[in-house]
Amino acid sequence: MTSPKLQIETHGVPDRDGLAPQGSDRFARRRADIIAAAIPVLNGQGFKGMRLTAVAGLIGLRATGVTYYFPRKEELAVACLESGFAILHELVAKAERETGAAARITRLIALLVARDADVRQGRAVPLASFAAIRALEGEHRDRVVVGYTTMFRRVRDLFDAPELAAMDQADRTIRTLILLEQLFWALSWLGDFDIEEYPRLAARMADIALNGLAPAALHPPLPVLPAPGAGASERDLPKESFLKAATLQINAHGYRGASVDRISASLNLTKGAFYHHNEAKDDLVAACFRRSFTIMRETQIQARELAEPEARRLAAAVEALIRFQLGSEGPLLRTSVLSSMPAEHKAEIIAHSYRISRQFASMVVDGVTDGSGRSVDPMVAGAMVHAAINIASDARPLKMANEPDIVPRFVRAVFAGFLAV
């Protein structure tokens, strides 16, 4: 039998880098190994922060060894993202075998939660964070956007069932946006629980998604809270302008992709003007998160002061925050950019994020206690509410964002459930 070294030399590929001839099974396996090693780096550092040397070091290659399989970093990032699309297509294909929308959604949630258990036990490769799409540009971004859109539409088709025939495409799109964000968000908070609890948590997620938090809370119409963030003083307006511009740029291009040049250009200012108002970009990004969390916390506090049952207070807070997400003063900063934030800011921001989710959970508990809300797992519900608010900003560029009832549609999906037509 010919030795592995001789086989490689026969094809003219240096063995010291562990390279394999293109088109061979070993080439495909090595390529898959590189993708598996790159996904945690991409998830933790973002596309801009991903270094081929770091990926190579994880599997004993030189950087030149990685570039043999992926000549450009963009191609490796695309491969990581496309592996995520393939995983979701596989899970959705299994969910599609179920009869009815409720069974399909329940199955998809259970499958993704079970897969996360496998990831945490080292039996599966993590799902690539699709937040990296925002940092790509040109043909690479176009390619993964097409891939994501195809996957998104397939998930949306899970709602294409006779019992939901009266549901229009906008409602199915809203439910798909929320469902996917709640699933992706769960990949973070599930780590707070023992793996043995995962099947039960999946069932609780499905119950909340399908049946909502409090269908009766939406009638009569909810009280309207003051516009979030309306209390900014005149002296804060220049800083507010930077925070809004930076938030828009970071949401669109990711933390590292939102350069000082981009943020300054969006305000028709020079870099010098930027640094007149801000010491560094990292500090500005952290300030954007603080602004978003402050707006959410103030809205929660205002809602608690309403003379209403607790579930209606919670619904009013969610409605106000989704209105902000889609309005001229929004959006809030996407938490998906957390992965590529510097370590010195990440811990503080994660703590703020958890505090917001816990406060939503507390409101859920009070709603269950006073009878205005359904009896659901408050910790799971708090995280799912937070995720639904977070994803609402993704509707901004869509045609349906101009519909006058877009905000109530989002709120209805959360409080009446995905099956409510």
C-alpha cells in the first residue's frame, strides 16, 4: 500500500502542511475540518476578527495550509455560513414530515435544541452565527444573502398549512423572523441549564411560541406608552446623533465592519469631528449598547406604572419597544454583534442583557400570579420576549414595515402565539 506521504507527493502537494489533492475524499475531509475549526473563531471574533493563523493553529496547519483550501478569508467565512444553512435545511426537512404547522414548529424547536446538546457534548459542530453575513461585502455577501433567504423561506413554509390559510405572507414572515431569532438566542441561554433539561425546555419554548403569553391581554387595545428614549436632553443631542448613526451602521455591517469612516460619513462629518465627540470607537459601541438597554429598562419601568393587569403591562412594553425598533428614532443595537466585541466591554453588556431578560421574566411571573397571563416558564418566556423585540428591527428594510398595523402584528405573534390568525 502506498503511504499517505507518497500519495501526496505524487500529486505534488507538500506533506508538511497536511494538504490533500483537490477532488479527493481526503481533500473534502480536510476542508470540513477547517470549517469546523473556523466556526468557533468566526462566532467569537466575527468575520473581521477571524484570523486564518488562528484557525490553522487549531488543526495543526500553517496559514498557507488553510489558504490551499480557502484562498481568501471571505471564502472560508462563506463556507462556515453555508454549513449552517445546510444544517438548518436538514432540520427543516425533518420538521416538514410532520402534519400541521404546530407539529412542524414543535419538531424544529426540539431538533435544534437537541442538536445544541450534541454541540455542548462535543458530538456536533456549532452552528455558524449568521451575524457574520453583515460583515461580508460584494459577491460574498450576495451569495450568503441568497443562501439565507432560501433557508428563511423554507422555514416560513412550515406555516403553510390549511389551518393557517387565512394568514397572509406578512404574518408568516413576522413569525419566521421571531422563531428563528428565538432559536438562535436559545443557543446562548441554554448553556445556563443542565443538558438533561433540554427536552423539557424545548417543549416549553414550543408552548410559548405556538400559544403565546397572554392572548386575552391584547383586548381591548393596549395603552400607549411614551416614545422610548424621548427624555434625552438638548445637551445630549449631538451624542444621541452619534449613537443612532453608530447603531444603524453596526446593525448593518457588524461591530468590526462599522468603521469610524462609515459612521462619520453617515453623519456627513470628518473623522476629526468623530473623535471630538468620542474617544474611541469601542467606547462608542459600548455607549450604543448602554443606550439600548437604558431605553428598554425605562420602558419596562413605565409599563409597570400602568393601572393594568401585568400581562397588559408587559404587552404595552413590548409594543412600545417594537414601535421604537421600526420608528425614526430606532433601532436598538442588535445583540448579535456581542460576539465580536472586545472582552473588556463584553462582560458588562452580557450582564445588562441578562438583566433585561430577567425583568421580562419577572413581569411574566406577575402575569401568571394575577391570572392575566398563561402559566409558562418565566425564564424561557423572558428570553423569548427579548429575542422577539431584538429581531423586529430586521423588518425595517422590508416592504411590510410601512404597513400601519405592523407593530400590532408583531405583538400579536408574541402574545397570541404563532397559530393566531
